[in-house]
Amino acid sequence: MDSRRISQQPVVSWLTDAQGRPIIYISDMGLADRETAIKTIFHEIYHQESRRVWGHGGTEAQAEEYGERMLAEYQRRTGRGS
Ligand SMILES: [Zn+2]
């Protein structure tokens, strides 16, 4: 899915609060375990930051790569995981 299609979707994560801060909803599945939660949260952060900086949410592949990279960073810093 290209970024233009993503930005044109009525994506729930584009909701903002009264101060304009993004509201991100994450399903139970996205919080299934520590690693999944970290990847999911950073995946959504990528979309939000891309939207803020570039005006679109970026691609799913980019968001997935960022989530994986942040999980690896978490594991490196904490010694948790593989
Ligand atoms: Zn995504």
C-alpha cells in the first residue's frame, strides 16, 4: 500500500486530542507481549512522525522496519530478548 493511499484512508490513528496531540489506539493483539507491544507502538509512532514531518504516514514497510529497529534497540539497551 503506497503512502498516498494510507494518507487518504480514514485512519483511526490520525485522531488528535484537544491540544492537537495524536491519539493512537492499539488493539489487544498489538499488545500481546512485550516485543509485540514495542514493535506496534513504534510502528504507529513512525506513521505519526512521518505525517508530522512529511504530511503523509509513510509506507507499512517503513513503519514495520522502524518498529523492528526500535525493538532491536530496546533489546540492545536492556539485554532483554535475543
Ligand atoms: Zn501501519
